[in-house]
Amino acid sequence: MRQIVLLLMLCLSLASCGKEPLYQEESYVFGTRVEISIYGDDETHARAAVAAVMREFQRLHDLLHAWKPSELSALNAAFAQGKTKVVAPELAIMLQDAARVSAQSEGLFNPAIGGLIQAWGFQADEFKAQLPDEKKIAALVRANPQMSDLVFSSALNPSQPPLIRGGAVGSPLIRGAGGVKVFSRNKAVQLDLGGYAKGYALDRAAVLLKQQGIRNALINIGGNVLALGQHGSRPWKVGIQHPRKPGPLATLELHDGEAIGTSGDYQRYFEFGGKRYCHLIDPRNGYPAQGVQAVTILTHGARAGLLSDGASKPLFISGVSGWLAAANKMQLAEAMLIDADGVVHLTAALQKRLEFTDKSTVRKIEP
């Protein structure tokens, strides 16, 4: 479930970038473009720091791939056979944390529906414009795979200290030096962390950069963007991609420790019979959510990156009638939804932060 909605970094006059201590590097991982900008460090130091982050991104990509050989795909194979599997403590922690986010969203964020994502053809680098078998979708919905179906138990001595790389998640840790046993009570559970991994990776990147003495950076993973420090004397400035036109819908300044994330229907999608089907599946009916072009949220704090990825999906799936209630439930004060007609619905708190490119954009401000 790779959501690839881009928040475009506005480079602040490329003609003068060469005069600034700004190091930028791009790569491709998690099925999307990754950009890292570092301000105020010499190139050698910045290059080494970015290399460490890119290696971490590749490690996470290899760990969490849902349909190519990985620890996650091996776990899915075990679930399908009704077997228990020992996984690395880090993966077990991610799954427990994703289960908590899922519970907070009342199941609208549901990484257990990998079977539905696969049935729609979105577990692929390229996908075809064809509808899945209705009976198969109905059967997967009836099976009702949930993150709460997972059962965890330590594989080794529970008195051993926990293992985690950098502590980015900040959730209760599973103890066990060698691994954690994971079992699913429901064979239909097929994990796809595409709506979680990018946010986790953002927080990991922030940890790694700080460990290497980097104080000012902007990290962009396919439209999920996290800021450290600032760009010289001013905050980092980013743009929110317009879902139907080239360029940004609006811009805003990101301050230290803030992250912004977008879920949309305009990157991973296909059209069939004049209708658009995107990769954001409603677990309640098994079909791609309709009636929404994009949702953007602004998050803060130690889990800002992770929440910028996982928390936008429930708002998108809730639609025009339910997005605000979902935002309140997930304690998201700064959120925005663009409906099928292009009308922008947004909270008053986010409205204060945005500068719209087109001043005539139709907006509905919620209290």
C-alpha cells in the first residue's frame, strides 16, 4: 500500500543554491522517490550522513517488502499456513505499534488487508486496469483480517533487555534477545506495511541524522516530509501537491520536528469504465475509497513521521462526511481533505499555516 502522493520541496531559487551550504541527494526506495536536504554542514559530512540514512532505508525496504522475499513476506506465508514464526524484535515492535494505530482508527488503518491490496493488483510495481473477482473480494471482507488477530510471545528469556534500532517508535518494547514468536488467529491476515513504513523510516532518519550531528535537514519519502531545524534563517518551506494539476496546491513552513503527509488517489491508481480506482482500500467493503482526491495532515512530536504516514489513511477512507470526526478521534488538529469536486475542507488550525497558490480555491473551514 505504497502511498506516493508528493509534497514538492520548493527549492528556494536554484540559481543561488550553489552559494548556500545546502547538500541535496535523491534516491529511489520504498517504491518512490526519496530526497534528503542538509543545510549548514560541509559536503563531506553531509554526504556521509545521507549515505547512512539511505542504507537504513534500503534495510527497511528489504525487511518490509510485502510481495518480494523479505521477513514480512515470510511471516505472511506462515500465517497462511496457520504457523507460528519467529521474527526480529524490531519487526514485532512495528507490528504492535501498527496495531495500536489501527485500534485508534477503529480499523480504518488496517495493515492486515494485504490480501485485498493484492486482489486489486496494487502489490506490484505496475498494475493493470482490471477489476478483481467480486466473490473473492467479498470472501476477503468476510474473513475480516485485523491487526488484533496477531499474537506475540517472547522466543527467548524475557528478562533480557529489549533490542531496537534507535528507539524511533517509542512504544512498549518486546523483550527477547533472539526473536519474538508471532502467530495469527486468522489465516486471512496478510500484512502490508506500505502505509506505515515510510513514516517509520522518516523517524529513523531523524534519529540517525541527529546521532551524526546533523541539526538542519529536510527528509522527503514520496510526499511524507519531516523537518529538522531550519533552512538557514528561515523554516523549511514545502508544497502540497495539487491532486489534479501540476505544481503545488498550497505551501507552508515546516518547523523543527514537524512532519506532513498526504494520502491521495492520483499516483497509484487505474481507471476502468470511466471510474478511478486507487490503492487506498476501505477494509469495510473491500473496495477503493471514493469521493476524495487527497488528504493532508500535519503532525508534531517524537512520532511525527510515523503518524504523518499512518494517520492520513483513516481520514481518506472516512470521506467527506466522516474525515473531521476521524481527525478528532486521532487527535489531529491540522488536517485537510479535498473532495471529488476539488473543494478543500480543512481545519482552522491548518488554514492558518497554509498559503494557497490559487487564491480562488474553494475552501470550507471547519472549527
